[in-house]
Amino acid sequence: MADRERELAALGIEHAAKPKRKKITVSIDRDGVWAGTGRWTEDCEIVDCAAVLGADQDESDDTYELLCHELAGLNQSEDYWLGPVSVDRPDGLYTATLIE
């Protein structure tokens, strides 16, 4: 038992495990062709996706940021929050969809 858990137990406070959160996958395509799959975080970020979404790393980073912004802005009611969302970039139209 960790020190902090012992301190809480001595005070009569039981350690409650954090509830597991759903893992949400994000699928990205460019002009209708699959480009990559990653993970959508609680911080509204796309992570663990190796796809390069542009001509160079700077353009790719910008595309990821724009997709994240669009996904974060989706209506949170019912199934609308899953998307899809699209951003038009110099090298194509990128679309991202969240999958539970």
C-alpha cells in the first residue's frame, strides 16, 4: 500500500478507484481514402496516429490542430458528437470521425 493510501486509511477514508473512461478512436481520411487511426483524448487531442496530414510536419501539425478544434466544437447531444468533421487543406479534404 502506498504511503498516501495508508494516510487516507488512517483517517478512515477508503481509496476509491477512478472509473475507467471509454477509449475513443478517431479515424481520419484524406479525400475519402483512409489516412490513419488514432486516439481521442479528454484534452481534445488526437494522439497515437502516425499519419502525416500534409506536405510536411508543420502542415500536418496544423491539420491535426484544425481537426481537433472541429471535433471539440461538435454538438454534445445524442450522436452528433461523433462527427464527422472536415477541414479543407492545400493537399486535400481531411475528415475525422470518432468511434466509441
